[in-house]
Amino acid sequence: MKYSKLFYFLAAASEAIAQAQLLNSGYKAQQPAIDVVDVKKQNGVVCLPDFFPLQDYDPMRPASVPTYSLPKYDEDKFTGPNEKLDSDVLALLNSLTLEEKAGQLVQVQVGLFIGCDGLINTTAAEIMIDKWKIGSVLEATQNHNGRWNINSPQRFANFTNTIQSIAISKGSKIPLIWGLDTIRGANYIKGATIFPAPVNMAATFDPTHAYNMGRIGAKDTRAAGVHWAFSPLADINRQKLWSRNFENFGEDPYLAGEMVYHNVKGLQGDYKNDRSKVAACIKHFIAYSSPNNGMDRDQAQIPWNILLEYLVPPFKRAIDAGVATVMEDYGQLNHQSTMSSKKILNDLLRDQLGFNGTLVTDWGELNSQWTWYKTAFDVDDAVNLALNNGSVDMSMTADDIMYANSTINLVKAGLVDIKRVDQSVGRILQLKKDLGLFTSPYSDPSLIDTVGSNQDVVLSRNAARESLILLKNEKSVLPLATTDKVLFVGAAFDSINDITGAWSQHWQGTNEFEKDDIYDIYGETIRAGVMNITGSEPNYIIGYNITGNRSVGYDDVVKAARMADKVVFLLGEKPSTEGIGNIKTLRMAKDQYNLVRSVSQQTETPIVLLLAQNRPFSLEELVTDASAIMNIGLPGPYSGIPIAEVLYGKASPSGRQPYSYPKLDYQAPVTYYTPQWNEYDPEFAFGQGMGYNNITYSNVTVSSTDLSPGKPIKVSVTATNNGIWEQNEPVLMFTTQLIRRSYVSEHYRLRAFDKQVIAPGTSKTFTFTLTAEEMSFIDLDMNRVLAEGPVNITMNAFNENAKIASIYLHEK
Ligand code: BGC
């Protein structure tokens, strides 16, 4: 035998062993026995009616041990996907048939495995796995005619484990990867700690909260046997009408990037070793959040330099954090259908941003290519374009296996190179290996007891407390005194669902049949929070329901308001997301608006507004009617107590606006980084917010008044707390390039922020680094350039206590 032949023989033999190792390791694992209380069956299987809104309540709860600890891994290093596949992954890939490869590219929704009794249909699962060899499943049964309105982690794990046991014994025998919208904690798993919405996280200006939300969400998701979280959103809030504003981390690229980075670390961390982590998935690549007219999935037209300057950076930050997966975008950018766009998915995502991981489509994108966007003749054409032009690896076709079928046909017809299929299958298999699915395909039952631990609830409450943004407080109407006679008005005062919003328990929040009952013991209303502080039942009139329509006569509310010392209105909107949340105006529902006006016009009682909403509704005259305004966003099921604490002065608020709050519809696309000479006159500016304390800033110092490339400067400011409360104070550092020749600079750009606790009567110094490189921008030729000019550094722009230092930026 010649040397080279021997080499190839040995190489082939070791590949076969490597492949066998990867596949066989899973067999050794036993499906864990997890007890569940079963549904009572009558005469065997009982089919559920088509319309089944009142699903059964899963009687099981996780044990929720008060405290627990998880092993620590090094999360600071880059742990993300590599370009090269491991040799055992390559060996497995090479051993697969075309059909097995095509199956790996498909993700279907769990509803396909639900029988007419709302329970698991193993026969359907076997067909999908054995015949079509599908590689992935997504979603929770409660959104797809499942029997239970929300599954305990025990029940969820039994479900995923049972499907997994079929996967590793049938078809290609490759374990499935299961994906779920764990957006703010594991919101689809009963008892799992739900966090405030991402926009609230941004309002805290403390990325630790984004980390915690990811960390706890990952653990709880894994407890249910799920390995992949479709989060975080790295989109930014450039269109305030859009229904998904609350899912983003605000409008600023730097702020969103910091939050996304830490959320990815929390979710994913060292996912190749840590089995309590999941793969994170940044979405939606790209420009989904900027539909021209504010309607979900409508077209975005964005000049490429603007895209690179503002929309790409949070995605880039996540890729630098090592994010394992990306989801492409439903919408259309500059007439491109993302799924088949070379420019977006190859040139930008893969080549320019260097993303090596798995790219999944959004739901049903394949079918939309020819049914909706009309960018393909038929399914084969859509798959052809996606594979040959784009770089999608997995199709969340969701409801069928057409993607696999077409891939097989196209390869056989010579229209798609098998190497392109291999590229995607390789990435998916590597992801599965990195997540440990070949060695531990089943859930880890020991994580179940940690779900809903008080340790996690405390973190959710802390985040909620720090996310409350006080925007107005005339004559110190807040905090309330426990001796004040307070009237509370508005449905959101007495509803967990209304202050939590969508992507909780169900896609669109809880339904009208189950209401808050579905939260079981996992959360509290603001009403309960107030009772907890004051010790007595609050005086509450619903006034209007959550859609803003009158529930009682105006006169009743006006009469009750006259007898109160203060009246607190909860203004809000019905939880919703995606197309279901489309609105055509930011004007509030009439009754909601008019009721506040009536109280203002017919009484002398000071008015406090608490805004609990997906997106900023216009306040118009209510801004002057109200003595105090607090934007509470969607702070989640554990915010009743923190809100009451802040209302009654047990803590001083410390949130800041993570987006510009428009006055009227015409400002829906306005951001604070608008070109310098433009109007920037929102109702509330980006970064606006205050506590109960008077905080003064002094001693703004710069280490040099000249800023040049390679020579960063230090900027410091001292904040003094002149009040009586402890103040958790965020300091935001902005720059304004006063002159930038030929290319108009922005009003302001956020460059850094920090948040520190300042005890009453004391001061803290905040120090930041500013580099010349940060001051560069993308020009019309798509180059990152620097242009000299004078620069103002403003600490806490848009707040009364803002302080400015001036420097000069040099090109060299
Ligand atoms: C949403 C995604 C989500 C997916 C899976 C889509 O409708 O746009 O954000 O991850 O569904 O639930």
C-alpha cells in the first residue's frame, strides 16, 4: 500500500469512528422519568372541539427551591461558532444521504405533533422524523391547540423528551434541536420567571439586567428540554407606530448593542460546555423595525450608509459576543426579499460581519416568497433562490416539509450544488454538537426545581423597579403618602396581563377567557402591590377597559376623584404584537383620553399618569393636565410590588427614556440622532428621566481637549445627591460634533453610560473613555471616516442638570 493510500484509508477509518461516536453517544442516554399528572381521559381519547379557548390548567408546578447555584464558566472569551467544522461533525455530515441532509434544514412547529385530544401524537412525530427526517421543532403547545394553557416544566420536558426519544431512534437518528421564543425569561413555561419587556431593560441603562434575563431564561428553557431561544431582538425603535417596539432595547444603536451583548452572554455564555445555557438567536436581520408606514412587515427603504451606521451595530455587537444563530427578517428592505438576498445575507451578514453560525428564517418565510412577496414563481423557485443567492441554513417553514422536498428535487436536477446544502447541514450539526445534543439529548431534570426560584424573582423585581421612568413631577406630587386618599383608575391597575404584554404565556398575552388566572401564583397586580405597601384595599374604579373604552360613566370617576387627594390613571393598550398589534395612529382611545381630561377640567385633584404600553401613545393636553407622569412600559408580572414601592417612596425611580417619545404621529419616525439642524422636539427626549432627589452635576473634566485616533481621552463628572433617598443614578455621555464638513452630524450621539448608587448627601464620580474612532461615521461610499471639528461632550443631555465640556476632534 502506498503511503498516500494508507493515509486516506486511515483518515476514512477515523472519520467513520468519529461519526459513529457522535451518533452513538446519544443512544446511551436514557429518557429521564419525570412524573406528570395526566389529563383524565373519557373512553380513551376525547377529541377537543375546534375552538378550545379554555384549555386545561396544568395542575403541576415546579418546586421552585428558594436558592440554587449553577456552575460558572468563562463567558468573557469568544465562545461563538467557528468557520471550520469539527472532524466528527464533518464525518457525520459526509455519512448522510441527500434526504437526511434535506431534513436537517427543516424546522416544523409543535402543533403538527398534537393529536385531536390536545396531547402528544407520537404517530405524527414518527412520520415527520422517520420519513422526512426533520432536524428541528419550535414552539410551545399552548399556542397550537395543546390541551394545557401553559405547560409546567415537567410536562414540557416530558413532551420534548418523548419527541427526542423518537428522533434518536428513527430516521437519521440525529437529535432534534428545539427552539422557543424565550424573549423575557422563559415566558412560555409555567412558573418560569418572566422579566420586564426588553424596552424596560433598556430603560434601566444597566446591562446587568439584560444579562440576568438571559441567564435565568436559558436555565428555565433548558429545564423544559428546549435548546434554542429566539432572542434577543437586535432591532432598534425607529418607528414608534410599529407593534413590536416593546421587544427592542430602545432606539439607540449603542444602548441596544450593550443590552444585546449582555443578553446574549446571559442566554448563551459558554454554550459549548455549559448545559444550562441555550443558543441565542439575534433577530430580525435586518431593518424589520423600520417599516416606512409603521405596519408590521411593511417595506423599509433605508439608504445603505444609514443601515450600516444605525441598524447594523447591535447585530455586530452580538456577533462579536459569539451569538450562535441569527434569524432573518420578514420585511422587505430596499425591495429585497431577505431570504433570497445575496447582498443582505451573504455580503453583509456573512462576509462583512463575519457570522459563521446558523441562520434560520422567520416563520413561514418560504411560502411567503411566492404567496405574498411574489419574489418566486413557486416553492422550488423559492428554495432555489434561497440556497443559491442567500445563506439561510434552516427554514422555519413551520407548517410543512416543502423546503426539504424542494431541496431534494433541486439537487437531483442539478440546480443546487450539494456543497451548498452541506454548508448549511454542517452548520446545523455543529450547533447541535456545541449544545451537547449528541451526548445529552434529553432535558436535565435537576434544573426543573430551580424554575421560579425566589432568587430569580428578586432579579425580575429589581429590573422592573429600575426601569420606571419619572418624566414629570410638579410640586412633588409623587411619592404618594400612605395617608393620602388615592383613587386609582384604569384596567391595568388590576391586571398582570396588561402590565406584561405579549410574549408571555401566549404569543398575544393571555386570552379573554383565562385572564390572569393563567399566572397562577407567579406574579402580582399593581393593586396587590399597593395593598402590600399601604396595608389596605386601594380605592379603585376601572373607568375604561384595556382597549380604552368606557366601563363606567365619566361622572362616577369625576365624583370619586373630587373626594380623593390624588388620582392615579393607568393608561395603556391591549397586549399585542406583530400584525395583530398594527395601529394607524398614536392617538389614545377616546374614552381613556377624555376621562383624564374630564377629571382635570372638573376637579382640583392632582393627576398622576402611569403609562403601561407597547409603544408611546400621544399625550397631547394630558401632559399639562397631569402633575406627574411615569412611563412604566411593560414591566412584567413581578412589577406590582416594585411599582408600589416607587409610587410610595420606598425607592426613588431611576429609569431613563430609551427612545424619543413622540408628541403626535408625525414624530413616529423621529430619533434623537436626527441631523443637527432638524427639529428635535419630542414630548420626552431620549435619556430623559429623573428620581425624587435633586441631583447636581459638577467638575466635568477631560484629560485632554484634543482627541485624535489612537489617543483616547478620559471624561469625568461628579454627581451629588442632595436628596433624602438613595439614588441609583444613570449618567449618559453624549457627543455632538458641532462642525463636520460636508456630512451633517447628528444632534447627539450616545457614547457611554454608567449607573451607580449614590447615598443621600454624598457624591460619586463617573469616568468614561472617549475615542476618536467612535466619532467616525459611514460616508456615502460606505467607508468609515473621521472628519475634524469641534465637539461638545454633554453629560445627561435633555435633562435639567446637563453639563458640557468642549474638545476638538482631529483626523490624525
Ligand atoms: C416572529 C419571530 C418569532 C417566530 C417564532 C415570528 O412570527 O416574527 O420573532 O421568533 O415567529 O415564534
